[in-house]
Amino acid sequence: MVNLECTIGRIIRDHHLIEPETTVVVAVSAGPDSMALLHILASLQRTLQCGLIAAYVDHGLRPSEIPDEIGCVRQAAQLIEVPCEILSVNTKDFAAGEKRSLEDAARLLRYQALRDCAHRHGARAIAVAHTADDQVEEILLRLLRGSGRKGLAGMQLHNDDLIRPLLQTTKEQVLEYLAGRGIFYCHDSSNDGLYYLRNRVRHVLLPLLEKDFDPGIRSALLKTAENFSEDEDYLTGCVEEVWQQLIRPGPDGQAESYALDRHEFIALHACLQRRLLERLLWSLGCPARYAHIMNIQQAAINGRNGSELHLSRGLRVGIKRDVLEFTYPRGRTVWRGKLSDSR
């Protein structure tokens, strides 16, 4: 059990997950993974020279279990002398209003609540308890949804303000640690049923793959994600390089606009073309939908001079002889009409 603490400490230091003299919000659901994460970080707190805040998010979905979970988190936080916050969100109303699934709504509200908590306390990182088992499930989910190389790279140890110190730790190792330390945790009944796709992957698909196809499927998927992650690091650097070469401010110095060198863009490999366009659209606050990316790619190659593309939220792509111009002629608002009509 001590070895696991040492291992996680080394991962945190090697990957610079927690900087000295900073505060970390630890997302604690009272389940085994997050309870292990809280105790491991508490054991490393003096070495890491960081502050910790335990944060429990009440999604309002399991009223019969929530009081026990809150009590579990509060008791653990008191025992290890860590401040504790209970955050509440209204998942059902949000899901209905936004026409989202409960699972998706809960995830969005949970991270928003955790980020609000981090902001109040000046915390620079939010620690979540995703394990290697969660990574395997996530890769399969993304594969089923048709993700590309970037998606199949899986979750990362460090992603903006989120850190995942247990991402290379298995569920078995977590349970051994908890048993060895005598740490109590709660069971989330929503993980048992087959209503959610993730649960079907966990309880049906993975056991089937292990039994009838490859007993080492988990290790194989983790290795695949690791390889894809390394490829992503390299390709991200390539995109940064071509961005500096091909992208410049848009026409007449308009805010939120870019001009893309058409000839240089066409000379790029198709893989870099798509990635550059994805980054460009995200930079402009426009959803980087696959269909939009492919349409822009084809317009750069075959588009007629003076034509244009209409994308989401009022973004227009003007096709010129030498450049593609990305602009919001009337700001970020949905409207009809040609780009030339607004000038």
C-alpha cells in the first residue's frame, strides 16, 4: 500500500501534475477510486507542498444514497484534516432544458461545479480519480462512437486544469490499497445497471472480449492509447509549426478573423490539413464538426474564387484565389445571406 503512494508521488513529480505551494481540489464521490485518491494525496501533501480541498458533487439523482456518501467524504476529510465542500447541482432540470442525457448533463455540471470551487479557493488543479480501468472503458466507448486518432489516445494525465494521478493504476491496485489501509468507501448503485452505455461496456463488452477473444485486451488497449498519445504529441507540434507559417490576421484586421494561405495549405498532407482546420475553428469559437472540416478542405482544393461557406454561429469562409478568409461579418449570430452582402 505504501508502494502505491510512492508510485503516485513519482508520477505526480515526473509529469509536474502538482506544483509546490498550490491548492488542489480533489473530486471525491465516496467511491473506492476517489477515496483512494484523497488518502494518497493527503499522504503526499507534505512532500508535494500543496493544499487539498475535498469536494463532493451532489447530482440530485440518488437521494437514498447521497447522505451516506456525504457523511463518508466529510468523515474522511475530517480524519486527514482536509477542508471539505459539498456542491449541489440540478441534473434533471438541466438535462431537460438542454435536451441532454442525464449522464452527459451530470458530467457537464460536475466539472462546472468543481471549477467554480477551484476558482473560489484559488486552486490551480482539479484531481479526478480515473483509473487504468476507466481508460480502457473510455477507449472502447470512443471507438464505438467513431473517434479518430486523437480520441483513441484516451484520457491524459494532465489536461488543462484536470489531473488524473491514478490513470496508470488498476482498480485491483486501488482496492488492495483501501483494504490495506482499512479505508471505508461507498458503492454507487448507478454503476450496476445496464442503462448507461459505459456500464454495458464495463459489465458486458469487456468481459466478453476477455473471455472469447483476448484475455490481454485491457493491456492491448492501454498500449494502443499510449502509442496514439505519443503520435498526438508529435502531430500537435507539427500543427503548431504550420499554424505559424500559414495563418495570419483576417481581412482589414477584423477581430475574430483569420486568413489561411490557400496554396501552402493545399501542399500539406491531408492529415495536417484536417488538424489545422480543427484548431482554426476551435480558435474562432466554432464547433469543429467533421463535415465542416471536410467541406473547407475541399473548398481550398476545388473552390471557386469568390464563393463562400456558411458555418455555425455566423462564421463565413470566403474562398479567394490565394487565401481562405474566416470571419464573423455580423458577429456571432445566426443569419442568412452572402458574405459580400454584409460589407
